[in-house]
Amino acid sequence: MIKFFRKIYFELITSKYVKHLFVLTSGVGFSQLIPLLLLPVLTRFFSPTDFGVLAIFMAIIQLIAISTTLRLEMAIVLPKKDTDAALVCIVAFFFLATFCLLLFGIASLLWLFVVNSNDFLIFEQYHDNLYLPFYYLIPMGAFLLGLYNILYHWNNRMELYANMSYSHITHSVFSTPLSILFYFSSLNNIGLILGQIIGRFLACFLLLKNLFQTIKLIPKDTIVINIFTLLKEYKKFIVFETPHSILNFISQKYIIGVFSAFFGVFTVGIFDLADKIIGKPLGIISNSFKTVFYKRLTTAKDKLTIFKKSIMLMTFISFILTVPFYIIPESFFVLLLGDEWIDTGKYIQLLCPLLFSRFIFNVVTPTISYTMQNHYLLIWQIIYFICLVFLFHSLKESVVEHVILIYAIFGACMYAMLGFISFKVLKHSIKI
């Protein structure tokens, strides 16, 4: 028995995979600690409605960011040559910049139409207030988030996990304190949004340097030919991964639209804060494991063992992170956040089944992208989304707590199914 534990201990301290996980997740964990510590301050300055507006804004820019790169950032770890991977970054950046500039032009024209139209007096009433970020800050926010995603995958390929960790910390160190500072300015109504944008801008700088050095090594006379070759080789990411990612995002944020329509922006704000307290940290940590797992999968000899160990590790961590929220009394959140946020603890507990399952099985989904069987992801996502629409339609007369619970249980089952599909696809590819 002692020899067995010694063997496990030796594997852990000598494993490059575990080392990378530790470097990345420690930075991610620290970056999440900062906004959580300042959360009681934010909730005293900003109302649930302000958080609801931020949730809608973030949902829009995230949707734009993941769709306008055509998900080519997911292919960055796959080329054998670093110069080819750098070309993939350039192509993804080109699509992102083009779409965001086009969006900015459309938004500017639309804004001119709105403010000069007598038929839209409500927009004139709020044009210096709520609607400003939705016209001028959306393209900027989407561009910075898309750029960050591209650079993040590049640093994963180069195994620059310290840089990736620092980028998370930089975003948190600046975004939340800046939001508080903006509250005391004339821009206080969009302080939460501006804090997020500036924090993301600064985080991008930490990930840029190494990419520029590799771009200089790209043979100039073969750039065009290599770009078309790479687009042909990784077209499945464009054809299957892009619609999957869009549907996946819509499926996760669809509940915000439902809540906005049936329960109001106030409820959206409380729900979004509950997600920020547990869902967002769990999602970022899970994605950090997912990032390292994806890279490890491209080099590991025994891929099934890596898969199984990752599932076991994530199950243990997920259990440790979610169970305490069933012990913490709801009154604690009232004391911490204020009287307006009384339902936050209840929402967290209802969401835990979904977050538990998604935390575990999200990590191993890159096996489908690695095996280039991206159509399985798309098929699963289409089924998930259609079922979700019918589910919410059938629950439209229910109370909010009932809606969240059914949504969480259904989502947990769907992510467990995705984990099973990922395992079968990987096992089949190894046999071939």
C-alpha cells in the first residue's frame, strides 16, 4: 500500500501535465478571489438591474467573439509547425477584426437613425444612459475578447502557462476595482462594463509577445498558399465547431432571455450574480483544465488513461467545490451582499447539479475536436438546444425556482451524455 501511494506521489510531482495544471489553475483561482472579495462592495454600489445589464452585454460580446473567429483558435494547437499555427492565428484575427469593424459601422449607422427618429423617443430618453454600451462598446468588447481567446490558445500551444495565469490575474486586478472607480464618475451607469473592457485589454498584452516573434519566421513567399492549405485542413472547425459553439453559448445564455421576458431584469441580475459566485469560477477553472488537457492529448501516448484520470480528478474537485454551497445558510448571502440579494444562495443551490456535471465533462470534450469528429459536437448541441426550447416553453407558467431546478437537472444529464460520447469517439479513434 505504501509503495502504491509513493508511486502516485512520484507521478504527481514529476508529471509535466500536473505541473501545468497547477500553474494555470493557481492563477485562475487567485484571479477569481479578487472579484469575490470585492463583491460585497459592488453589490452596495450597483443594483441587480445593473448586473442584469452587464449580463446581457457580456452575453452579446461572447456570442460575437466565439462566432467571428470561425473557431479557428481551436485548431491552433494542432499544426506540427509553429509557423503554421501562427498563420492560423492571423487568419482567425483577420475574420475577427473584419466582422467587428463591420459591426461598428452598422452600430454607428443604426445609432444615427435612432437618435434622429421621432418614432423612437424612448431611445432618446436613454441614449446617454442604458443604451450607449450596446451601440459603441459591443464591437470593442467583442474584439478584445476574441483576440484574447486567440492569444490564449497560442500560449497553450507554446505551453506558456505562467503568461496565461498572469493574464487572468491582470484582468481581475483591474476590472473590478475600475468598475468601482467608474461608479463615482459620470459613467457610473456603465461602470461594470467599462471595467471588464479595460481589464481584458490589459490582459491581452501579456499574451502577445511570443506570437510576434514566430510571425517574423513565416516565409513570406508561401503565406497565401499555406493559408488556403490550412483552411482546407481545418475546415471542420469552421463548418461544425462554429455553429456548435454558437448553439452551445445560446443554450447556456438562453435562460437569461427567458428570465428577462418572464421574470424581469432584476431577476436576471440576481441569477447572473449567483452564476458569478459559483458558475463563473467553476467554468474558468474547468476551462483551464480543458486547455491543458487538449494540449496534453496531442502528445500523450496513452490517451485513454489521460481521459479517465482527468474525469476522476475533475469529479473529486467538483465535489469539493460544490457541496459547501448546500451547507452555507441563505442568510449568509443577505449579510454579505445586502437585502436585495436574498435569493442568491437559493439560486446557487438549484444550479449546482448542472455546474457539477459541466465542470467534469467540459474538460474532456476536446477529444472530439482532436479526433476531428466535430460533427458529433454539433449534433449533440442541436439536440440540447431544441430540448431546451421545449423545456422552457413548457415551464413558462412555473415559478422561477422550479424553472432553475429543472433546467439544472436536464443540463447535468446532457453534459454526462457528452462525456460518454467523447469517450467513445476517443476509444474508436485509437482502435483505428
